Amino acid sequence: MTFAITTLFGLDWKGKADIINHEEELIIDLKTTSDLDKFRWNAKKYNYDSQAYIYRELFGYPMLFIAVDKKTGRIGIFDCSPEFYRSGKDKVEKAAEA
């Protein structure tokens, strides 16, 4: 795991990446889920958009989530859209203001 700290909106933020692939310029975060089919929709609920924004700022690469369904063992690969990063940035900015 790789650790990093940065300042966003006047506050220090830290993170540890599960995997950083420098060849592909990608951060990979491993998640488990109880329902792989709902992972994409639950990602904002669990603030993975905030995590994606912070990690992109920390490590300088886009983020990819690999989710494993705990019940079925199915694996899903989910990239982050520009809107997902914007949503995360908005949440982080609001958190910093609070």
C-alpha cells in the first residue's frame, strides 16, 4: 500500500491506495459488496465519489474500483466518470467548510 497526504480546501487529507499501477497510470481500490448489481448506485451513498476525488488528488491518477460480491463471488470493475469526481469534490469541499 502507498500512503500520501495533501491539502485540499485548507485541510490536510490522507489516504492509502490498495494498488497503484504506474504503467497504466491508475489507482485501484478493492471493495466488497453484498450486491454487485447495486454497487454503481451505492457508490455515492458510501462516499466512494469523495474517496475517488481525494485519491486522484493524492496520487495523480484516475481511480478504478474492483468490487467482489460477497454472496456470489462475482467481480465488477467500475471506473469513475467526470461527474462522479465532481460530486466527490463537492462533498469534500462541503466537509472542509463544516
